[in-house]
Amino acid sequence: MYYGFKVGPFARMTYLDGTKTFEEAIATDPKYEQPMMVRASTDFAYSQIEDALAKGHISQSHYDKTVALIPLPTPLAPNISSDDVNNVIVGINNKMEYSIDESTTYLPYTTPFDLSGNHTVKVRVMAVSGVSNSSLDTVLTFTTNPVTPIAPVVTNDDVTNTVTGMTTGMEYKLDSAEYVAYDATTFNGIDFSGEHTLLVRVSAEGINPASADTTLIFTTN
């Protein structure tokens, strides 16, 4: 292509000064037309190109072709964050779009949506036709939230020194001892007569922590 010493001056005389028309430049060599529009799209401000059209220095056709060549800016990635407890995106708005996990399709953001579980979300500012490209992505990671079980429903009979409601998946702590996983045979062999404090809770499992304790008190009969 002709990006020689004449392209720049021809573009300036045509767009800015109005002292040379496209027709005159093309008469010199038809191959100057495209390079002149490319030079104008990169060297001149959008307002200068609009002014050239308004003053009749260039035609509507050359204006449209030149504007189409202007490189659009790519905005920075949006300043947003993940709330991994409430499973929502903080700072997202309706000028943004997102894709979830492996999807290559971006959806426009409209209302908050639930991101419970394990997800990777890419968020970007949407492109504006003729103004800007889509922004770079901000990548957010969501993880499965731990669930704390409620304290187990177990009761004791301080007369018969027995405990009702124990099941597999629970653990207990008798007085100053450590927590022990519930086993029916072992547990049924414990003598609760006398002064004792028994703490019972649902055992931790995976990412889920142990529950709060249910406290059972035994006294000397």
C-alpha cells in the first residue's frame, strides 16, 4: 500500500485544509484513496473528521469509510468483586455482560443471580457500537460455601442415666475427655451415673464444620 511521503500531506490537505479533494488525490494515483482514509483514521481526531464532512472537504461516503477505520479503544477490566458468602457479584451493572464457567457466550447483566457452588465468572464492560470495544475481563471465582449443621436433638434421662437420639455422624465429649466419634456399642457401655457433662455435636464433614454442641448434664442420683 502507498504509505509514502505523499499520503500524510494529501490526507491533511483533504481533511483539515480542504485544499485538495479526494478526486484530485485519486487522479494522481487511485491507490492513494485507501491509505489516505487509513492515515486520517489514525492521525486525526474524530471531531476533525466530522468537521471535514461538515465543511464539505470529504463526502459522506469517505466519512463513513474513514470512521469505520478508527481503532476503537478497549476499556480496562471492570472494578468488581465476588461476595463468596452471599454468592453475588459486587459492583456489576447493566453496562456489563458475563459468562459462567466454560461458556463462550456473554449475557447482558440485568438482575442479581445466584452463584452458589463452584463457578468461574468472567465479566466485562459491553462494547458500544462505534465508540468502544468490549473491555478486558475481570475473572471471579466462587466456591461452595460450608454449611454449619444445627446442634443435634439429643436428650438425657438423669434418672436412668441414658441418652436418646444419638446417631452415626455425631461425636461426643464426656467431661474433660476429647471428642469421640459415636459408636453405639462403645457409647452404650458408658456409665453416666454421678456428676458428668456430656457435649454432643454433629461431626464435621468435608468443608462443613462441626455443629454447635448440645449439652447434657448428669447428676448424682
